Amino acid sequence: MARGRPALPITLTGDERDWLERAARRWKVSHALAERARIILKIADGQTGIDVANTVGVTNSTVSRWRARFLEFRLAGLGDAPRAGRPRTIDDDAVEECIRCTLEDTPKNATHWSTRSMAARIRFDKSTVSRIWRTFGLRPHAYKTYSLSTDPEFVAKVHDVVGLYLNPPHGALVLSVDEKPSVQALDRRQPMLPLFPGQEARGNHDYVRCGTTDLIAALNVATGAVIGKCYPRHTAVEFRKFLDHVDASIPPELTEVHVIMDNLSTHKTDTVRHWFLKRPRYHVHFTPTHASWLNQIEIWFSILHSRQLKRGVHRSTKDLRAAIEAFITDGNEHPRPFKWTRTAEQILGSVARLAARIRPTKPTEDGGTDFSRTSETGY
């Protein structure tokens, strides 16, 4: 039987084999490049074209094409060749100008760019602007807030609180305590529309205020269980009543209780201070000022808001309190603690990078502050 011309063998250098082996097993390279690397490696190991095609899952012509490309161009031949199509109409300088305007300028009578305003500025199509922004990860429409603590004991407090999360004292109870004040009981003027296939649930924007309540809660960091009570007001008197409620819930044989709180004024009144002094098993730990994100109970408050309060319909404060108490009771049946993973060093590193960008350096002539960028962090 007639046979075709024998295929030329492939001999790899040590560097070529190392590169191909890394490309064949790496997850971050394209699937096509990994496939081509495996083809060349198997040919170099002496397998026939048909065997390679069956093993890799491609056609025999595909194996022949990449064999020929590799023999002619070596590793450079495994990349994609230039494809036919319309030539580029936007050069690198134009892309750079779009990025520079986005980062350094602002439009007239606006605080940030839109695709249309940027397109009018640099005379591109708005879809082109959108592609450039997506490529370089620019989102001028997005906006987030931040709060940088100015507490002089920030570092010590971060180590103190995070240490309780990651390495709590043996046999001790760690409680994260805070208030969620002025929780509104809202009644909707029009009924909520339920979820349907292809259509999300909808609610009317208009509502009726039916009063407020103040929720005080304590989260058991180890178990995820929550102790919570609602009060009509938010003063040190109510907070002390809540502490009495918490104390009655803790077994008397437990001799060490650590309480994490923020710097709210009601937490530092004489009434509250004397309450703790009379109970030596309690140890108070304050989070840094403007750093409530360090208190785990805030995570639970966020869950309460999204799952119960945001869409809830409560025609009275009584209904609202009943809904909150039911949410707490239901969650305590199968509590799950939050898994805290960030170390104090990681948190301080993140804050230091933020502080390096915004730390005030010197007063301005008009008495304001110059927030020039600096490498110093202050932490």
C-alpha cells in the first residue's frame, strides 16, 4: 500500500521543553496554547500524528499544521497568526489620551465622566470608550466611601480585637456588642409584587412610617448565636438593661467574658462603667474610632437588614419587634460563626496603603489641609 512522505521529527532544546511543559499544565494560559504545547510535546516524545490526534482530541490535520508551524518558527509559531480584518483606526496614543482624561480631568458641570461625555471629548464612539474602560478596569460611574481612623491607639486596638477573633483566650466568652438605632417600621402604600419567571419582585417606593425601635445585640463570636432586645429609646439606661439581660444569659461559672464595643458615648457613661467595675469577669475592648467595620456584629446587622428589614412590611413597632425577635430566634436554632481570616498585619497594611494616598501633609494658606500624596503612612 502506498504511503505518504514521512513526517519530520521534532527535537526540543531544554529551554523549549521547559516552556512547553509549563504552558501545557498552567491554568492561566489559553486553552488553545495549552493544546498546542501538548501536541508538540507528544510529537517530540516519538508519538505518531494519529496517536497524538487521538490523545489530545484533535484532527490529524491540526497536528500536521502545528508540527509544520513549530518546525518553521519554533515557539513563536504556536501563537495566533494575524487575522484578516479592518485595520486599527485608534492608535496607542489615542487610547492613552482617553485613559489620561479619565484619570486626570473631569467634564464640565459634572463630577465624573460618562461614555457619552468622554466620546464627545476625544471624538470616539461611546462603545469604543466603553471597551477601553473595560480593558483597563476603569469605572468612573462607580463610587465608594471610606473612613480612615485617626485614633492614636489604632494599631494597639486592631491587634487587641483581631487577637480575640483569631486566638481567643481558652475557656473565655467573646461577645461583639453594638446598637442598630432607629430601625423604622415601614408600611407600603401599595402591595409588593411577587417574583415571577423572568421578572424580579417589585415594591413601591412610597411608604408610611409607623415608628422606630432601637435594637441592641450581642454576637457570640465562637458560635454565631445572638442575644438581642429592642428598646423604645437609645440611652445608657437601655444599654445597661441590655447588659443585665446578657449577664443573666451567661452561666455564672464562666469567669472570663470579653466584650467588644465601639466608642459610642452611651458605652462610656458612668452608669455603664460602674456596671463593668462591679463585675470583674467582664473585660471591655473598644474598637478604634471610625472603625466599626472591625466589630463582627455589624456583619450580622447587615444580614438582618438585607433578609428581614429591607423588603419587610411592618405596620407598627410591635410588628417590627416581633419580626426581629423571630429572626434572632430562628438564627439561633442553627447558628454559624463568621470566619475571620484577616490578621492584624494584613489590616494595618491595607490601612497604611490608604493612608499613604490621603494623609494630610501641611496646612494650606486658607487654613485647609493639603492632602498631597506621600509615602509616609503614620501607622
